[in-house]
Amino acid sequence: MEDRTNPPAWLTEPEAAHHLRVSPDTLRRWRREGTGPDWHRAGGRLIRYRLTEVDAWVTGSGEAAR
């Protein structure tokens, strides 16, 4: 069962897409175009999103908000 009282600090691509209510393909396109939330590469190939940065992007208060 998912713990909603203590969400993870880092989100996988599918988790971030779910959080934003978009498809993973949309999130990938935003990443390519540089229009989505900030993302980070972990271990060379893994893409991760910091939950606080995703939320800041949604509200327009993050650096990635363009």
C-alpha cells in the first residue's frame, strides 16, 4: 500500500508522470524540449524527478518554469 503521508523525495519517470497526470511519453517529450520540470540523471541512465521541483514547476515558482 502506498504511504501518502510521507511521499518519496525522488520520483521515477512513471511516478512523476502519474503525479502530473500526464503520460510518460508526454514527460519524455517535455524533457527533450526543455519545457518540463527539472530532472536528474542517476547512475548514468536512470532519470529521476525531485518531488519538490515537480510541484514548484506546476505552480510556476520553480526554475524550470518558463
